[in-house]
Amino acid sequence: MTRGGRAWVPDYLLSIDPDLCIGCGRCFKVCGRNVMTLKGVNEDGDVVELDEDDDEIEKRVMAMNDEDACIGCGACARVCPTNCQTHAKAA
């Protein structure tokens, strides 16, 4: 329910597509719940921990950090310029 008593159904963040994500961090900045974190994609296409000294990192992307902390507000989806996130209602 909203404060005004209207029905509201959360739309939870389920995943982030590393092929579409540009690592801009907009979603991270609007999320106050630590749901996402910045990671790297290596030359094999694997999402790995970000190491600033690692020459094998091809790009940076946002990745799930604590999906159970998501409250389904949808702020991250509204600011994402590449629509790389998948959201769904609770099962």
C-alpha cells in the first residue's frame, strides 16, 4: 500500500545484462540499499571482481550484490540508459 492507501506492487530487480550494461553507475547512485555493485568483464566475457591493476578487464558493469535487499521501487530501471535490467513482481 502507498501512504495514501492505494495498492502498490513492487517490481524487484532480478538481474543485470552485462552485455547491455555500460557501467555508468546511475542505478547504483539511486539505490540506497546496496543491491548492485561495480564489477569488471574480462576478455573471456566473465563478470569478475574489479581489480584496478588487472589488464584483462575489458569493461566495467553493474552486477547484483544483494538481491534480497531490493524493495522493488524501480528507481534503478527509471535511470538506466540501456534498459539492461530485468524486473519482476514477487512470485
